[in-house]
Amino acid sequence: MDVERIRRDFPLLGRTVHDHPLVYLDSAATSQKPASVIAAESRYYDEINANVHRGVYQLSTEATDAYEAARARVARFLGARDPAGVVFVRGTTEAVNLVATSLGRGRLAKGDRVITTVMEHHSNIVPWHFLREYAGIDLQFLDIDAQGRLRVEQLDRLLTPSTKVVTLAHVSNVLGTKNPVREIADRAHSVGALVVVDAAQSAPHLPIDVEALGADFVAFSGHKVLGPMGIGVLWGRPELLETLPPAQGGGEMIREVHTDRVDYTTPPGRFEAGTPNVAGAIGLSSALDYLSAIGWDELRSHERRLLQAFVSGAQERLGDALTVFGPTDIAERYGVASFALKGIHPHDLASILDERGVCVRAGHHCAQPLMERLGVPALTRVSPYVYNTADEIGVALNGIDEAARLFKIPVRPPGALAS
């Protein structure tokens, strides 16, 4: 993979921060955008800007065709046979809220159980807490082991006839753990439960096949897969979407409205109330083309090399002063390396790195139950992507070294004997 050529496609990577070349290592929060994606959005506004599905004039028809072509492109990306299962939303957060709200109105009742995990992003916890608070559902959490893997055996106790939903991340945004979604889905379906998958952190790193996953709903965000902000996808089994009530009301999602009744349209329109983000959908389609052209095997090999260089380099330099959380085998880790450096708060470390032009994420990563489980207030996270280089990993490691010296952190390399 020609990383230098790829880097030239990303205009923002050429800038400086605090008089240093930008080193962007926060792609798990949001990826940078190639020029082709920026141009695709711009072309929409320059050439065919009109509302979709509502006009009989040529401009509206062209906009509708482009919007629906983007839906078909997303369906291919997901391995979905029918584009009608693709609902455009603002992102994964809105997608999970849509599912929780719709299920809460149509399928869930007091005492029904929803199972999630302690490693979830808040976007896949808070909507279910809403149902716990307002509808009286029973919310349960799967734990993790010392390597950050789900303790799937706990399903033996948690899966009961009252379990209606099992919802989990495909890949953890903190640990990089890839969860055994198909195994969990099969077990959940055996008791009649629906399965919701947060693929926000997996879609940028590995091919998604909704049929192979065995899920009922899958969500991801465009801005993490080189696409624009404000666009995302909820995929649902079309025959299931047909049975669910809408989560929002307004224009576009109806057949007829009268003073005494309302008749909703079919999916996906039923779940797309109001004017959609047409430019965002077109930009997302362009991003998926760009990402797919790179090749998943090449992307995965490149990321593994960068993650290995960071984890090995950090441990060689800082020894037991630095702890990386999640699977120790890089082959089991996707996209991120989250760590704690003794004696330095992650926010302080991130500020020091920022002064050197290095962008990393620091905090609880919208995963406070996981922070509590790990016994830490916060972590620093490095998340390299397709446009990063080994040299940039070295710059980040040098910055962490400098921070350790500044804070006078005692460092004992691996294998050294304690004094």
C-alpha cells in the first residue's frame, strides 16, 4: 500500500499545529476526508441541489437518483441484498436511538430484558437506560475478562425467555476487541431475542456482511469511514422494519395524514422523517468507494504494523510505567491502542502531545462503565488509520517519552529487576 500517495489525497494532513507537522492519531473519533469525498459533496450543492422524493422537475429527480444510488452503494458495502433495509440517519447514535425508541413503542414491555456489555459506547447504553427508566425494562450487562474479551459464558445465565434484545459493539472503541457477534446472535435468536450491532468501530477496519453477522440491526457512522459528518446508517432486516412503528413523525414518512388518522409509508422512508442529508449520503458513497479501492487485506496489514510499532515501542521505552488495555495479541486488536501512563493524567499527556502536533484522544471515551470496570478514571487512545506512517508513530512515542521525563516518571524496561 502506497501510504505517501494516499496521504496526498487528504488535504488536511498537510497543515501544521503549533509549528509542527500534523500527526493525526484520532481516527477512531473521526477520520480525515479524502479530496474525492469533499468534491462529491460540493458537486451536489453546485450541480443538483434540490429536495428528494418531492419534486417532479429534473433537478429533484437527479437528486433523488443520486440519493437512492448512495443507498444502494451502502447496501453493497454491508452485503445486504435489499437496499430497502438501509435507513439513512445522522450516525450510530441516532441509529441506536431509533431502534430503541421503535422497539420501546412496539415490542418491549415492563420486565422484558435487554442485554448489553460493559465495553459499550454510551450511544449503545443510554438509549436502553431510557427504556429502563420510562418503560421498566430489565437492563443487564455482559462482563469482560482480563484481555478485554467478552465473557460469553455469562449468556448461560442472562439469556431467558424474557430477553428481547441483545445489543453489542462489533469492535470496542477503547480495547479494539472484536466480539463474536455471530455466536452471540445465534444464541440470542434461540430465545427469540433481536440482535443490535454497533459497527461504528468495525466498519472502518474490516468488511461488514450483515448476513454473516446474523444480526437484526447494524449501525455505523459515515464520519469514521472517511465520509462526512452528520450521515450514518441503520440497516435492519427489511421484513422486520416492516413491523416496526416510526421513531419520528413529520414529512416524507407518511402515506396519508388526516385529522383522525395517519398512515405510514413503507421502510426505509418510514424512518426518514424530514429532509435528509442528501449531500452527506452522496459523500458517504464516495468514501465507501475510496475505502474499498484500497483493499481490506492491505488496510488490515498496514494498521497491524502501526499498532504493533506503537505497542511494542511504548513498552520497550516505558516498561511497566505504561499499561496498554485490551488484547495483547495485535492480531486480535482493531484500530485502537488505549493506555495509561503512571503519574500522568491522560488529559495532561494529550496536551503535551498536542504541543508537538500529535492528536490523540484522552478521557473516558464515552465508555464510563468500561472505565469503572478497568479501575481507571480515563485513558489515552492512539488510533492510526490508512493515512498514518511508521514515522508518525515514532513522533508520538517521542512525545510520550518527553512527557514521562517532564513528570519524572520512574521507568523500568521489561525484564529489568526491581531495585
